[in-house]
Amino acid sequence: MSALLSIQNMTHYFGGLKAVSEFSFDVPEGVIYGLIGPNGSGKTTCFNLITGIYTPTQGKILFQGEEIQGHKPFRIVHKGIARTFQNLRIFNNLSVIDNIRVARHFTTTSGVFSTFLRLPSFKQEEEKVREEAMDLIRLMNLHSRATEMAKNLPYGELRRLEIARALATKPKLILLDEPAAGMNPKETEDLMRLIQRVRDEFKVTIFLIEHHMKFVTGICEKVKVIDFGTTIAEGRPEDVVKEPKVLEAYLGRKAVVC
Amino acid sequence: MDKLKSMKLLMAGLIFYVVVQVLSAVGVLNGYFMVIINRSLIGVMFAVSLNLINGITGQFSLGHMGFAAVGAYTSGSITTLIFKLSPRHPEDAVVFVVAIIAGGIAAAVAGFLIGFPSLRLKGDYLAIVTLGFGEIIRTILNNIAWVGGPRGLLGIPKFSTFTVIFVFTMATIILIRNLVQSSIGRSMLSIRENELASELVGVDTTKYKVLGFVVGAFFAGMGGGLLAHLLQIAHPTQYGFYASALILIMVYVGGIGSLTGSIIAAFSLTFLTEGLRVGIDWLRDTAGVPIGTEWTMVIYALLLILIMLFKTEGLLGMREASILIIKEKQG
């Protein structure tokens, strides 16, 4: 199977600090891939590098065989990589449907003049965007909230909204940055099912960062454990969690008891 | 439904127009009031267009009247020149409208140029750049002899009637409303809400920030042109920092991001300034209270402070009057 995303010798420094050190790995198409590691191990930096927020100091990032390192973030989105954030970044003062519609914008072609005059072609396009957004809203079980201001939504729904917004860009790869953070066991359980459903229905590849071990072992087909910017284990989750190096560096004694 | 709603806005505008015309014809509204109404309408153009930059796109411009100056001087130069060369009258309206739009385009070009710093600057830093831009425009105009220098551009034909100003103001409101409530507008709003998230759902944030400046400047430029053809003079001091600050106040008092708020604030603050002056004159001359005209600005400022204290988000916050909202299908 060819890799959808291929990271080759990616290294990134913040000043003198080596945040990510010679990372190389492939995310195959269609899998749910997990990246785990203790706090400060470089997980989010890795996402920021892939999505173009930072440019890697060295190394290559290949998406569908094309080098994308150094491209502007919005161009990387256009190529088919979407993401969510560890600390939600929702457009608070926009309605739920507008949050999602923003993510469909780059597919529209209406210019300023047809927008000013609300020409028929413009209206047709807007209606299409609205319908697509409503489909996602229904899928995420947010339809009763469509016109509500996003800031009025409870946390769990905001998490779903952010995933819906990422999906609205019609990505091939979604990066989820700690999707289960702050969720209770029931919500986490639902989220796991939702992520699997999204993968199957939208045929997207999912690449996630998570602390929650149950979550990772529950849905990831492949995981990579990193610490201080270097890989310490890789493979199937159930094997990886047994590796002494992982237990020592990441899980610690207490987690073993759990 | 969509048609009906946009008709409602037009109807409301038309009712306003007819009422003012009738009141003016029967003499209730004298020339003095008409000047205030005309200035309020131009104020609406300035405030709504600045709201697109500051309120919708979330940038911070302190030099909005710089764009108005570009529009005023461009259109003023065109009309004065043409009427010096050929003082004929049948083509008046055409020449005038073309000149106003040319003023808007010139301002839009200026908006494009000033928009570029916004690629890299944010918040306070951008505010300083735009402040500088406004002052540069003012200083340049002060020093160009053929547009009058510090004397100002004089002898501009009087073209801006209530009807003309009304039509341009309505067009400004409707077009900016249409822009805000569209895919493009939502992209601009998303920049205000969270620039990084906006970029990461595929919005070319740089492009839309510049677009905000260009469109805002275009309408401000036309407003400036109308003002010049109302007052028959364009003077550098009319477009300085103080004037820009007044427009900024309108936007904040009305509610950042609310077009309705900008419209209401442009009218109320223009009338308030005049009302305070009249009121203080009355207090001094009729009631015998020893108070000078300089107190108008003190009271004006106090009222603004009170509004901001009790209505921090402005009079309307981010709300919009229903006639300004384009109705959409549900479900």
C-alpha cells in the first residue's frame, strides 16, 4: 500500500531546542494512525509542521507523493489535509452552519461583483454550500443547533463541530489533535465510534494525537510513540503498549496499574 | 423570500426618502437640517465601509478618512477641471457620477497599497501604519499646489443633492450587506474570529484582508467625493486623524460588526454634535447659563464614555436589524 503521507527525516528546531528530531514515517491510506507521547514530546509540533504553520528546518513532507513542506497552510488545506486543534479554535461569533460554510469557501468561484449583485450563479453556489453544510450538521447530530452561535454550544458539541468543519474541506487526511481531551468516558466512547464512522463514510485517513490510552488502543490500527522528538516505538497499539521503553518513558508505573 | 427581504430594506429606504422630501417641501426641514441629514448619510457610508475593515474583517484602520480624501480630491479635481474646460450642463449628472466612482476607484487603489502592510502586521501595529497613512495623505495634499495646498481644493461644483447622496448611501448599505452575508463575507468574519483557524480551513487570509481594505476604501472614497461636492471644498484638515477617529467612534458606538449599528450611530452622533451645539447656545443665550461652545466636545466625550461603560459592545453589539439580514432557507 502506498503512503498517503510520508514524512522523511523531518527535523525542527525552536532556536537551539530540537523539538522534532529526524522523524521518518508513513501514514498509509485509509488507516487510523495514532501518534502518542508524553507532554512536550513534539506531537503538536509535528502537526504544525504538516499543516504548514511551521516549516521544518530539515527534511521532507510528502502528501500523495508531492512535497508540501514550506507551503502556506491554506494551500495545504486545498490539497486535502484538514485538522482540529487541541484547544478548540471555533469561530465563536458565527453560527454553527457558518462555521462549517467557511470551510467550503475555497471551493466557490463567485467573485466580488457577482456577490455584490447576488447574481443567479452566486445564489446557486451559496445554496449548494448551504446544503453541503447542512448534510454535515446532520451527520454530526448538530441539526437542532444549526443557526445557534457557536459560543453557546457545550464542549462536546464544539468538538464535533470542529470535526465537521474539518470534514467540510473534503480532506483526504484529517489530523485530530487530542480529540478526546476533556471528555468523559461516555463522550469518549461516542467519539471513537464517530471517528470510525467518519473514516468509513468519507473514506478519509485519520491521523490523531492522543493521551488517552484506551482511546488509542481502541481505535488506532497503527501507533507511533515519541519522546523528546524521537521515535521510541512503532507498530500495533496492543504490542506497543507492552514495550518496556514505552512503559518507562511515557506510561510510567501508575499507568501500568491502570 | 429572499426577494421580499431585500425589498423590505429598499422599502424602508424609500419611506425615509419620501418622508424627508415631504418634510423638506412643506418647510419642516429647513436647509440647515438637510445639511445635517446629508452629512449623516455620508457618515453612514464612512461608518459602514470602516465596519467592513474593522468590524467584519477584524483589522484595525485608523486612517479611514485618508481613503475619503483620495476620493474627494480625485473626483473634485475631475469635475472642477471638466467644468472649467467646458461649462456645459446637460452631461452634468453623467460627469458627476463617473467622477465619484473614479474617486472610489482611486481610494480602492490606495486601500490595496495600504492593505499590504496588513499581511504582516496585526492589531496595534497595523493601527499605527494606517494612522501614518492617513497623515501622509493629509500632508501630501497640504503640499500639492494644483489641488490648492493648505487652502484646499476650491470651487468644486455643487452636485451632491439629498437624492444623489441617498442613492449612493443605499447602494453602499445593500452592496456591503450582500458581501458580508456571502461566502466571501464569512471568510472575512472567520479572520476576525480566529485567523489561524481561518487559514487552516482553507481561507487565503491575506487575500481577504486586502479585499476588506480595498472594498472599504472604495466606498469611503465615494463618500469623500460626495462630501466634496456637498461642501464645494476639499480641505486637508477635513480628512485628518480627528475625522478618522470620529468615524471609528461611530463604528464602536454602533457595535463592531453590526451594519445596523453603524447606520444608527452615524445618524445619532451627527445629530448629537449639532444638537449639543444648539443646546449650549440656547443655555448661554436664552437661559443665561455661563457656558462656552467648547463644552460641546466635553459633553459629547462624556456621553461616549457612558455608552461604552454601559454598552461595552456598542449599541447593537453584533446584532443586525432583520431587514438587513438576507433570509435563508432552513433545514
